[in-house]
Amino acid sequence: MTSDTDSNKSRTKSKKGRSKPYIPHLAEFNFEPTEDWSHDKAKQLYSNAAPSLNDYEPDTVQFTECIEGMRSLPKSSIDLIIADPPFGIGFDGKSGVYNRDETLVIPGYREAQGSYTEFTKDWIAQLPRIMKRDASAYIFSGWTNLDAILNGASDAGLTTLNHLIWHYPFGVYTKRKFVTSHYHVVLLVKNAKSYYFNKIENYPQDVWIVKRKYRTGKEKNSTKLPLEVVSKCIDFSSRPGDVVLDPFMGNGTTAVAAKAAFRHFIGFEINDQLKPLLKEEINSVTPGQFFKSYKERLPTIEELAEKYPRAYREYLKQKGQRKSIKKVMQ
């Protein structure tokens, strides 16, 4: 049983343990990304990279089944994997509940055949061999088949580092249950002690709120991930010049995001009717078109000062102290 005296002692000890009072948001004023590159440096890394992918040319989409394609890739050749596999819910790509013009949906979408659990286990089993030691994989999944993804990853010897949620303000209307308006994004690593993660935000949270964007009046594959979501995966878990694999290329969002961020890509797709669309999408951007250094993306000191005035006053105080120390040392 703990007495009031013991509790007071504990609080006193806790206060003594903190050398300075905690100021909310102060860390944001001093935050710097783990790694960062100027546009010119990123371009140089991209240009100098020479990915070796056996029979496949980098920055291409191969129209073959993904398991066969991944078996043809060399060992330890991939830095990052982004996968949005088939739903496994009998989806035909043209369901009216999504309020889309079926005439603009390119045919040829195919669901996984047979057992979805076995299909998932088989394609995820290919990942560890082709992943570099510090590589990661982001796998998108609805809740209905999430267990197949998690079990497949575990069977393959991959470690679940994070379970992210992509929340989008849209969902199919329901009468007797909650509307589903999120996607699961499972972040896997090959080596739990040695994986690449670039902390580009001071407080990166595991819920990403990103709106779906629609290709109104344009041809499309059955579904399309937002460029912003895919770009987040690339920014946090790869460097310029790295190779990004998408086993289910679909609309080509991963290829576009990689190319525009000075990353190389390789992808597999079984629907060859998507060839014209993929060519158009990939050719719509130039290497590094969307690249900005991570420091440029952070809020400025002025913006932070307006938002967090108390933290700003403390920041100025500490900055003045550091200047005084430097003068003494000089």
C-alpha cells in the first residue's frame, strides 16, 4: 500500500530528475531530419546509382506475375517495397458503390485466385531474399484480410515495425455497421536492429489523414492510392538513388512518386491493358520533379513562433545562452 508521503516523495524525485521544465513544442524549433539532401545532391545520387536487377532494366514496369518477377530479381537488390495487393473480397474493379463511371475503368483487374491466405503467404515469402539488410516494406490492406498480411509477414521472418492507419474522409454508406474510412498500412523490416528510417518530422504519427483524389473524366485502373500517401513511405524509408519495388503496380503511383523523388523503381503488373495508362502516368513527371529538401518542408521559425509563443520565448532564451557559451569558448 502506498502512503501519501510515499507519493509526495515520488513526485519530488520525478521533479528533481528533470533538469529543466518541459516546454511543449520546444523540440520543433531545434528539430532537424536524420538525413537530408539538397536538390543537386539528390540528383547526383540518383544519376550515379547503377541498380542491378538481372534481366530487368531499372525504372520499368514488367508485365508478369509478381512472384515470378520477384524470383528473377537478384538477392539484396531492393531498398524499399510498397505493395497494395488485390483486396481478396471478390471486387471486380467496377462496383457501383464507388460512384464511378464504369466506362472509364480499364478492364482486366484480377482478384487473387484460390486461397487468399496462401496467395499472400507466397508473395510475401519472396520479399526477404530481395530486400537489402536495412530495407523496409509498406503493405496496404483492408481490415478483412489483415490477418493474412500479418501472418504472411511473420511466416516470412519479417518484423512488424509499425501498424499505420491511412484515414480518408470517404466510405461506402452502411445501414447496420460503422462506415469503413481507413486503410491499414503495415510497415515491415527485414532486420529489426538495422533498418533505414529517416525521421523527417519531429513528431511523426502513425495515423495519416489524406484525402482520396479522383481522376474525374479520366481512364483509371480499379483503385488508386494517393500520391501523397505513397510519397510518405518513400520519404521516410529510402534515400535518393534507392530502388523502390511495387509488386502490384496498378495505376503506377509508386513509379511516379519514386521518379519524382529521385528514386529508381521496378514494378510488376499482370494487366497488360494498363500499358498505355502506365506509360502516360510515368512520362508525366521528370526525375526529381517534386523533390524538396526535408528542411524546406518544415515550418519556419516564424510560423512556429506564431503557433507556439511560449516555446518560442524559451527557444530564444536557450539560443542566447548558446551564443554566450560560444563567445566564452572563443
